[in-house]
Amino acid sequence: MKINTTVILTAIILVLAAVLTGTMVFYKNQPPQERAETQLIEIEPMEPDSHVWGINFPNQFASLLKTKKNTADTAYGGSSMFSHLEKDPRQVILFTGYPFSVDYNDDRGHEWALVDVRSTKRVSDKTPGTCYSCKSSNNPKLWSEMGMAEFDKTKFSELGVQIDQAIGCANCHEAGTMRLIVTNPALEEALSAQGKDWKTFSRQEMRTVVCGNCHVEYYFKGDGKYLTFPWEKGSDVDSIYEYYTEEGFKDWEYPEALTPMLKAQHPEYETYTAGSTHYNAGVSCADCHMPYVRDGAKKYSMHDIHSPLLNPELACGQCHTNTDYVVSRVATIQDQVWNTKVATEDAIVDAINAIKAASADSAADATLLAEARELHRKAQFYWDFVSAENSMGFHNPEYTLRNLAMATDLARQAQMKASQSIGDPSILETGTYYSAVQP
């Protein structure tokens, strides 16, 4: 009996189609997948009180509360709220004429965010609400209700009445799903300006991006003090400086030197993502600063956010077998960056003194003096992009040292231009204004 091949193939196809259809119907009728952890309560969207989130996620919440007790320092940073002006007195000169020359303390843990921003001497009756942007988990809901423009232009003192929660769960997570999200409108706008949509990013990418809600360079734009990340041309220091130049923006004018100055904030995100070794390897901020830990059978990301140097076995040991070597390598890099940073500061101080001397001379060549001021402005911003970044260079050592080298060169050029503007080589003399004592 001859078998019809066509009939057999048709029968096989029909059987496979029936099996596939049955499988699809089966999966469609399954109940939605639930989280491994049972949700005890429903969390409202943008709920500002982290204690509420803690009912469902007690381990994460308990570790977050530890940021209030963590006051340990490392060699060049930490959480004790030490004064940068006392640790490095040159900065009093570098920021003369700006509030940072009066009060410049290191940040403490997230639980201290509200207390510290309200107690700084940099706050005055003119301070805008923008200064609350990275300090509270009330913000996402307020941004949603008020809009960021209204939030920013509201006086700091008036807006503070509606803010009672420090940084918390709502700053990084979507209630219900707990997925990591961008909550700061300024970050969404900055990413959009670069043609990026954070909603398309992987979870691992978001474990860095959410830190960009706050740990970034920013400025207050226009009369409304609108929070803006200057990333329109890119997020590297060169592109940011070019952006500020085209905008004609300045934070303050340096007294006597008359230089239109810029103050960098805390560009951790920009520095880390500028081609650093760890970033290129796919390591996220959370991998090091919020490593996974276990409580019995439960695995969770530790929310006691601090320097990995305080728990290297846990933070670095996930990838590195010899953590003693890692810690010593970090120390070597940070010592090198600190010493280079100090040398850069001396160069900028020399430039400031030269420009002040030239500015006091009515016969100074206006063109050369203007060039000196522009070099001073750029030198100090490139230096501050390192100084204000909270890793003493470790987030991206090569990039950091490159920026300091450029800053030193620019500062010496500024000093030279100032000297040429009045024909006085005596102001080319260099001097150490403070002893370069390591902290």
C-alpha cells in the first residue's frame, strides 16, 4: 500500500497546530505571576512614607534606616559631615564670593538629607524650592501635582511645609511593581535631549540610571530656577562646559578677578558613565554600593548605601577574589588623584592672584585679560568636576586625571595671560598657599 506523503505532512502540521493552540490557550488562562514575596498591603502610587513600603519589604527598609547611623569615614570621604573647607583650606580661596566658601560639608547618609539641607548656612530667604529636588521622597508626588516649574520657583521655606520625608523608596521605585524608574523630571528631560528613553533600558542599566536622579551635575535655569541637567550636547565634562558657554551661564563672579565662575555639583553619574572600566564591564552603581545580601532564604539588595570600602568583602568580593589587593589599589588611585588635585588647586590660586593683580591695573590689555578669565573659569570647572565628585577619582581614574591635567594647564595659561596683559612677569611666580597635607 502506497502512503501519500502530502497527506502525512498535512496531518503532522494539523497536529502541531492543535498542540500549539492548546498550549497558548493554557498559558493565557493561567493566573498572573505574583512576586515571590507576599504583598501585605497595597502601596499607593508615589507613596512618600517609606515606613509604608517597609511593611511589604522589611529587609530593604531596615537596611535603609541604617543610613542614619552610618557615620564612618574613609580616607577621602564618608558620612561624618566633615568640612571640606577645613580639610582643604584652598577651597575657601577657590570659592571666594560664593556661599560654598562659607559652608561646605560632606553629605551624610540618605536619612539625613532633609536635616542637612535645612541646616546648611548656604540656605537663605532667597533660596528656591529647587534645592529640595534631591532631598525627599515627597518630591515625586509633588512634581506630579504641582509640576516641576511650580515646585522649583516656590520658595524653599514655603515648599518645606509640604516636605517631611527624607530620601526613600518613592525616589527610585514604582509602587506595586517595584520596578526601578526615573522620578526626577530633570533626568527624564536630559535623557530625552540625548534621544534616550529610559523605559527601554534593562533592569541592570536602571540600577545605575536611578542614581542619576540625584548624583549628577545640574544648574538652576532662568528666573524660575528650573532644575536642569546640562546634557543637551552630552554628559561628559567637555560637552557640559560647551553647553554652559553657549548659554552664557555663571554661578557667580569672582571678586576682584571678575571671572564669571561655575560651580560643579556632584557628577558621579557623568564621571562613572564616561567610559570607566567598571561601567564598560556592565557593573552598576548598585552592584557596589547596594550589594545583594541574604536573610535566611531571602536575597535582597542592601539599602544601607555607603562606600564599598567600608565592606569590601561584601561589595567587591562579588567579583574580586583578592579584596585586600582591591582596597590597596583604590588607596593608590585615590592618593594619586588627591595629590594631583592639590597641585591643580595651587595652579588655580596662582592664576586667581595674577588675574586680580592685572584687573587692578587700569592699563591692562582688555583682550588678554578676558582670555585669562575664560581660562580661569574653565580650569576651575574642570578641577571642580573632580573635586565635587564623591569618589576621589576611583569611579573613573583615567578620566579624572585627564581632567585635572587639563585644569592645571589651563590655570597656568591663565596666569601667563594675566602677566602678559600688564607686562609684569613677577606675577608668574608660583607659591604654595597651604601645605599639601593629606587628610
